[in-house]
Amino acid sequence: MAAEAARPRDAVVADPSDPSDQAGRTDRTGPGTVLALFDAQAQSRHLDFAARWLQSRAEGFYTIGSAGHEANAALGLLTRVDDPALLHYRSGGFYAARAARHAASLSPGQSATQPVRDVLLSLTSAVADPMSGGRHKVFGHPVLHIVPQTSTIGSHLPRAVGLAYTLGSLRGVQPDMPWPPEAIVVCSFGDASLNHSTAQGAFNAAAYLTHRGLAVPLLLVCEDNGIGISTRTPTGWTEQALRRLPGLGYVDAADPEPDRLLADVRRAVDTVRETRRPTVLHLRTVRFMGHAGSDVELGYRSRGEILADYERDPLLATAGYLARHGILSPEQVLERYESVGERVRSEAEAVLGERRLRDRAEVVRPLRTPAAPRPQSQVVAADRVTTWAGALPEAQGALTLAQAVNAALTDVMLAHPHAVVLGEDVAVKGGVYGVTRGLRKRFGGARVLDTLLDEQTILGTALGAALAGVLPLPEIQYLAYLHNAEDQLRGEAASLPFFSDGSYRNPMVVRIAGLAYQKGFGGHFHNDNSVAVLRDIPGLVLCVPSHPQDAPALLRECVALAERDGRVCVYLEPIALYHSRDLHEPGDGGWTATYPPPGDPSDRAGRLGTVRRHGTGTDLLMVTFGNGVPMALRAARRLEAEQVACTLLDLRWLAPLPVEELLAEARRFERILVVDETRAGGGVSEGVLAALVDAGDPPRLARVTSADSFVPLGPAAAHVLLSEDDIVREALLLLGPGPGQRTS
């Protein structure tokens, strides 16, 4: 053992002599296990020192460390390598221990990960960083089944609940998941994050699912150091908050002594694995070296308080245990600790000068690069006939927008047996507007799910399902309801491929009922005309179908983008057009269309970046989308009486904008009017005008928009929303004499 301790160590090595089955169940308090625990803890501590050293040389860019939290190494030792983990940013011990377990499981000739070098490359933003490719310091690795997280404040918890629910309850939908049936999900967070509404929503969702008797194999690990940056957590608050969660088990790991720590962690892990129910592990920790490199703890903590925490240092607790139990002498403990430090310091020097991201294209590559394509399923004609009970939608005559979307969803779910529709009221009721009506009867309750009234839970469940190979089609009931959960798209969904260098993606299509112009109903919660937040998320695709002829092709393209490229797509359906039938006069049927079945040639016309043209006039080009399309078409008819011939361009794709086709059409016109139902500030028209101006030598431009206002209830809405009269007036002003560009 002394020779073992004296040898320089290239990495933490779990002791293969410890008896352990594939699930990781054993007493695991033997000498080899405690040595592995010590090595992981020492590696994490020395990496924190290296982070500060690299920062002092202007070579390191992240100093939020794990010092004092190294008790989480026990989790890395006692969970399986193929238990997916979504980790707190103080998880250095866990990462080291899991990498050691992975290395110990390899056959001769197989390559292990390089946990020390990997973390250092991440700290220095090196392109060789296998986690994020130099984009951020994260703990993550696909080989170790650690899903990368940045400095999240609880935002990863809804995804963890969704993933655990999917692994536990949706294997009938997607048998080919990347994790085995006995896997559990490990999700860690800090005691300050416990108070965040996102975390509370996740706890509630886990308890709710458990109350319903559904399998949710989730281990929630609260790493409680008693302080959030400089704000103290009141004594007893964290334990009280965690113990009162209905349906969730609770294990308190308060003692850093290895035998007790390992026993407590093992109990929590085994409980989740055996019962398939969520359990909270309350891991008591301390925080050394401040919150981060710029934090001066003496500004808000006394010297005595800081020194007292050393009595609870998990690394010292393990070192003392090794010496007291004769596993190593005190000198051998120190020698072993220093040998780990030498390894870390050597690697830190070796990563100096590693290449970093060199240009914009390299930075944004994961937002554009397609994922590995999934096989595209085809709808079998006989299955369609059976599902539709012989009454195929293409034989049903003219359909409304809502009917066309319903038919398209049915065909999507036929073509993709791993697709799941979820949201508030989507199953039994069939949606507030009937858009999902009949889906539950056709495909069953396992694939069409009514959820909690919580948009964070809806999107988080979808994010977790996507990780497990399910194709989620979540519905947000109203656009205004998205805003309390928008970070699930921005901070979690869209950022995952970016911060994992494309190793992980979230293929999904989020359906949202939105925009304004509902009659006799609404106010701003049901008539929300702001899409700025969706257009501002890198990599997200935003589509707005306006006409039932286009809606099926556009939905199929969004599904293809999700399946083929791993994209996050939002399919924003204009509520006011759901049940419209007429365009100009009652009975003209101008806003209905015959359903185009899968494989119809119209599918090619719905590809990302394509637009739809109406009319052939050359006097004025009107560029619009959504509710603006029928309004602009009616305005164009009125302009005909003024001898003005118009062409209308329905953008359909709002992120990214179809700039190429927009510019190709714009070159034919001397006057362009952007008809934008969203707001003047932060609206779609700003991006359209910028694209036209950036192309150089723009024609005469104008835009007409809704007011910078919330939408009031009742007739007052007409005062702030774009109208046909506004369009006609601005078109005539643009066509009349006068210099340059106009906006209104």
C-alpha cells in the first residue's frame, strides 16, 4: 500500500478489488473505496488551486470551484457510469470519481477519459476541451453520461424531472433509449438554488408524478454549504424545505467521515434504483475559497467562521480516516495528496498555449451543424386509413387552420412512433381550441399527455424526453404563458448543443397558440403580440403558419429539422385564424384549403427559408406574416381601387428570417411596406428592415406595426393593434411623393 501511495498517479483509480455488481451496490467502505474517494477529492481540490493559478497568468477564465463540496465524490463512486447526471457547478469530486469508475470498467486497450486534462482545457477555454469545445467551463462528458450544465440556478431541475419520468414511464414509447432500464437520474443543486421558483416547480412536478404512481427514478442532491454568494441560508431552512416535499424520500448526509458518507449516499442511491421513486439527498458541505476568484469572503464572514469550516472539510475527513484506520500513515496520506497535486500542476503547465476558438464561425458552429440524422419513418398508407377510420383528411374538403394542424399532427405521430404530445388540456379535452382533439383516442394516454398547469414543467419534461430519444411536441396554451418559462428554451434547450459542442441536442417542436385579434376574448394574456424573446434565442427556429394550405408542410419541416438536425423549433399558431373560413366576403372560403397528405409536392415549398407569395403586382411589395397576411390581402384589394397592384410576401419563418428569398423578391420593387402585427419596439419589422438595408441600396421602405402596448380587453384592443386601415394609409403614403424611408 505504501508503494501504491508513493507512485505518481496519472488519474484517480477506483479499486477493482472492491466487490461491486453492475448497479454499483456494495458496502463500498473498504480501503480501496476510501482511497478512491480521497484521490477524487484531492484531484478536485488541486484543480481548484490550478484554476486560480491559471487566472493569475491570464490563462484561465473560470474560478467557481468545488473546494469544500468534495463529498459529492461519493456520488460518483456509488452511482453507475451510465446513470445520467445533471450537475451543480461545484461537482469536481463527482466528475473525478465517475471518470475513475469508467476507467476501471474498461477492457485492456480501451481509452479512458482524461479528467484532469479535460477540466483544465475547459478552464482555459481551449478548443480541445472535450466538453464544450472551448465555449464554457462545464462539467460534462458524453462518455461519462454527464449532461453539460453551465452556472445554472436550478434551471436544469425541470429537465432532470422530465428525463427521470421518461426513463421510468415512457419506455413503451421509445424502447431504444441511451440509458438502461435500471438507470437513475442524478441532479445536484445548491441550497440557495432551492429557493428559486424553477427548482420549486421541479420538486412539485416530481411529487405530483409520484403521487400519481408513476415511475420517476430521480436522485435530487442538495449540496448545502449554507450560503449563496454572500447571503446566508437561515439555519434549518434547507432541511425543513426538503423534508416537507410530499412523496419524496429524504436522506441526510451530514457527516463527511467516509464510512458514514458512503453509507448515506449508498442508501439514497439504492432507494431510488429499487423503488423508482424520487429521493432527496441532503449533502452537507462547506465552501472554501469564496464563491469565485473575485469574491472576498471577509467582506461578509468573520475570520472565525471561515476557519471553523475547516473542521468540516471532507478532504481532511477522508485523510484522517485513512490514517486512523491504518490504511495509510499520515506521511503516506500527504505523499499521496502531493502526488495528485504534482499531476495537476504538470497538466496545468501543459495546457498553456492550447488553441482557442479563432473566429465567429467556429464559435457558432454547434448552433448550425446538423446532428447525426435519425432514420426517417414513413407513413404507411394502410396505417393512415386505419387511424382515420377510412375518412382521410384529404378527402374531407376544405379545412380550417385548426383542422389542418390537427390532421398534420396525426400524420406526424403516425410517422414517428416515438413522438409525444404534452401540455395543458391537450389530451382529454383536445386543447382549448380543439387542435389536438382526437389525438389521445388515436394514440393513447402514453403519447398524448395532460400536464400540470406549469409551463416550466411542460418544457422541462420535453427537454428530458428529448435527451432520451423521444420526439416531444409540447404545447404552450398561450404565447403569454411562455414568458414565465422562457429560460427553459434560452438557458437550457438552445444552449445545450452550444455548451456540449454538439454532443447533446434537444430535438423538439414546441407548439404555441398566440398572437392577437381574438374577438370577444382575451386581454394581454390571451392576445399577446410579442415574439421578440423567441427571435432572440440563438439557434432556435420560429415558424408562423397563417394559411391551412401551408400549415401541414411547415409542421412537417419543423419535425424534420428536429429529427434530422436536432433543432429546437417553435411553431406559433395564430389563434384568431384557427377557425377562420373566409377572406373577403362571407362564404368565399378564402381561408380554407384541402389537406395535403404526407409526401405531397407542397412539402418542398414549406422548407426552412422559403416564403409564400400572393399576387403579381409590381407597384408595391408587402412583407408580412401571421394575422398580417389576411389583413394585407384585404388591404391589397382596397388598394386596387386606387390603381395600386401589390404582391404580398408571407415570411412564414421568423427565426432565422428567410433573408435570401426576401432579398430576391425585394430587388423587383421600388417600394416595400413591412406589415408587422407585433410591436414597433422589438418587433419583427426591425429585423426585416435591417436585412433590406444591410443588403445595400434599399428601395423606399416603410413599416406599419402595432403600438408599443399590452393588448387591452374588449374594443380598446383596436386602438393598439395593427389594422387594415393602417395598412392602406401607410401604403398610400409610401407610394406618394416624398423622399427616402418612412416608418410609423
